[in-house]
Amino acid sequence: MSRIIRNLGKWRLGRNDLENHVLDAFLSGRLDRRSFLRHGACVGLSVAAMAAAMKGFGFDPVTSALAQNGKPGGTIRIALIAPSGLIDPVTVADQYGLLVLQQVGDFLVLDGPDLVLKPMLATEWSPNEDGSVWTFKLRDDVKFHDGRKMTADDVVASIERLADPDNGSNALSAFKGVLSKGGTKKVDDHTVAFHLDAPNGNFPYYLSSDNYNAIILPADYSGNFEAEMNGTGPFKLEKYTPKVGATFVKNADYWGGAPLLDRVELSFYDDQQPQVLALLGGQVDVIQQVTVQGSQSLFNNPAVKIIQLPSNAHREIHMKCQSGPFADKRVRQAMALTLDRPRLVQGLFRGMGVVGNDSPFAPIFPSTDKTVEQRVKDIAKAKQLMADAGTSGFDVTFTTMQIQELPALASLIKNAAAEIGINVNLKIEDSGAYYGDAVPGKSDWLDSEFGMTDYGHRGIPNVFLTAPLKSDGTWNAANFKNAEYDKLVTDYVAALDLDAQKEVAGKIQRLLLDETPIIYPYFYDYLTATSPNVQGIQPTAMGQIFLEKATVG
């Protein structure tokens, strides 16, 4: 123990209070190794420093697995659903478009499958005392595909573009109330400071691969991304054909080293089944994402590899809180009590997921309070709540879209609602019609009285807490307005300390269980399918597939 105490003293020297707090929490046992790596990276401790600290404290450092060695060269062929709109880094809003972005562009920070931040275009980052200003140091060896060097000017312009409300930026769902236009400032050619709207303990995640719009583009970006796709990424655009696909060639000057592959081919499909047939027939090597519904022939198939990643990806079933049949929270609670969540996870995902508890705090988040009582199916209680609210039932339209398991879940929701007298009419649309312009008044998603949408994986719950649930949230389809909730979220977002985050998280979880503006039935694992000869690819639960070290045998 004396050796550990001496090492602790050595590691505390020269570090700020936040870094020392994380070191103290790890040594005291309040953080396990995974949480130490995750939270330490967020406040600016490098992976190398944390590994060295663990070794100095008498623990075996966690090391990343080495990529398998494969034969360089060749082409990898990837199947995915056709992006729903224009491929533009500012406005892309689906995981299919983001896969295109990510081949040619890089982020300041990479959020790995373990939710631990790693350097990408930024080499290090750190907050000021209260987390209201974060400073990022940039790599000095990065070139855009047109040969120009990346500098702080490009980073400032890229993030300002996303923070400008006049641009229709999809990233405003994350940046609103966090980073406003004018808050991103150049310090020198390789240093950028982000002056936030309010203190934020997890801000580096907003500039990571979590925020799939935040690839760095030249300061003079023309706005016509589909024509040029001039980024800093490992592959360069060869050809893009809307609704058909895209091809890319290796970037020999990539800052991370030239990719092993020569080419990448993306083929767009309308739905899952043709992708499954293409993989089994040898026409493609990878399916970006597979779901159990429609892909049963891939499971337990020796000709297919399934990469399974735990995630916080989920479905949100919103109910309008300010008017209509769900204005009484007892009716919302009753609807939530009709769902048999374990059966949903087993039936829709073959058990590859976890039940939700009607808040966005998935078990995978370190700050989630796991002592909050789990909501379970209880039809008798649901009927009593309906009676207490003065209703024996009503007719309502349930609006969602035709992707993955959503139509199947919609049918199950219809059946469940019928048990308490709610007659549900299903309206299932293509994703373009469902999302519309993604603004109130022009979106079936945001305007529907009772509806369901999909939310992809994130490294932190902040966007889930703000965009669909805060009174001024960009995607507040439930029209939920609760001053106490808004204050709790502000406190959670500002907290730099994991213990403080967990304390506030528990209060938020209990408040949302009571109010039930949104039902969160489950959090499902992210699945990617490949042929057996594919090696070295790294999917993320956001939908990206990193291919720098990939090979096809």
C-alpha cells in the first residue's frame, strides 16, 4: 500500500483538480477500470497516462487488442439502406448518410465501442475550472484530400457552421444550449477554445464521432459535399450516385497511415432482405447493420460473422403531454404498463438487448442509477389508472416509419393498448415522409399525437436528455414541459464529477417514471454482419465502420 500511496503522490503532481479527482476515485474503488478510462479520457487524461497510472497503482493496464493482420489491397463491399436525403455534413440526419461522411471525414475525437474517448484530429483537450471553456490541441500533420493542411481555421469554420441556426444544422439537436455561434475561437494555428453557453462536464463527446455531423471540412467549404467530399479521412471519393451507391479509393497521405484496402464500395438498398441475400450470395462483404427481424438466416450461420456491440440505441414512444388523450399523466403511465419488456427484447432481438425503464439512462452509462425500481407490465394497475383519469378508452393514431423492427413493435403496441381500451390505428410511413423537415408543423414525427422514432447510440445521454425532453428541446415530439426536469438536466450536464452525475441521474429517472412523456421499451445491441474473410473492421453502435485496418481475404 505504501508503494501505491507514493505512486499516487507522483501522479498527482502537475495535474489539475479534475484529473486528480478521477485518479482518487479509481484508487478508492468508486470507479472500475472501464469507468476510469472513460471518465479520465473525458477530462483530458491520455490513454497512455491512464495505463501508466494503473500500472503504477498495481493494476494491470487495459490494452487494446491488436488488429488482425490481413493481406493488403482489394475492395470491401458494404451494403446499407439508402440515405434518406442529401449527403451534406450539416444536415445529414440518418445513420446511412453518416457512413458515407465517415469514410472521407474525421472527427476531433473518436468515441470507441467502450465509450472511451481517443484522440483523432485533436491530440488532447482539457476544461477550465468549471467546464465552461474547453481547449483542444490539434494535430499538425493533417491534410485535406486536395492537399491543403488542416489548421484551427478549418476547425473553427466547421463547428461554427454546425452551430449556426440559419444553416438548418442537424447538430443543433446536440449544440442547442451547449455551444452557440461565435463560441468557437482560434487560439493559434493548432489550438481551438470552445466557449460554452453553460458548464458541461462531457463536452468532448459533442465533438467526437458521437456527433456524426462534426467531421472537419475546409474553411472555404462550398456547400456541395456530394460533388467533392473533400475531407481528411482515410478514403477519397471516386464516384457518388444518389440512391445507388458510392465508391472510394485509399488516401495514401492519410495522417493515420495509408489504409490497407485499395477501395471501398457502398451499395444502397431499400430494405434489409436484399442486403441479406447479397451477403449470402457473395455480392457484398459487410452489412452495415442487421436486425433480427428480416435477418434470421444470418444467425447461427457458419458462413456469416456477427459483430455484436452493447449500445444505448433505442426507440422512443412519445405521447403528447399538453393536449389530447395523453394530457393526463395517468393515461401515459397506463400505456407504459401494458408492455412486457423482457418479451419484447427476446422476441424482437433474440435477447440481444436490455429492457428500458422509461428514461434515456441505459444500463451502459456509468452515471445511470441502477437502484431505480424497474417498471413492469401490470394490466390491472393500468386499468385503474385509466379509470382514475376518467376514461375507459379512446381511438388514437400511432405514427412511425418502415425501418428495422419498428413496424413489428408498432403492431405489438397496438395489441398491448387494446388490453386497456385504447384503439390504435397504425400509420407506418417511409422515413422521408415520417421525418419531413424535422421541425414542428412540417414533420409527422414531431406533430404526431402518439408516435415512435429511433435514436442511435451515443457515448453520453446528454442529447437524449435535452433534444426530446427539455421544454425547448429541438425534437420535443411529446411537448413535454417541466421546469423541475429542465433544472435537473442543467445540473446533470454541468457536473464534471461522476458521483454528482449519478446523484442527479437518479432524480431524473424517477421524475420521468412519474411523468412518462416517453416510453423507452428497450436498448438493443448493435449488430453488423460480415463474410468470414473480412478482418480488422471496427463498427460502432452509431453506425460508423472504421476501415483503416480492414482487409478482405
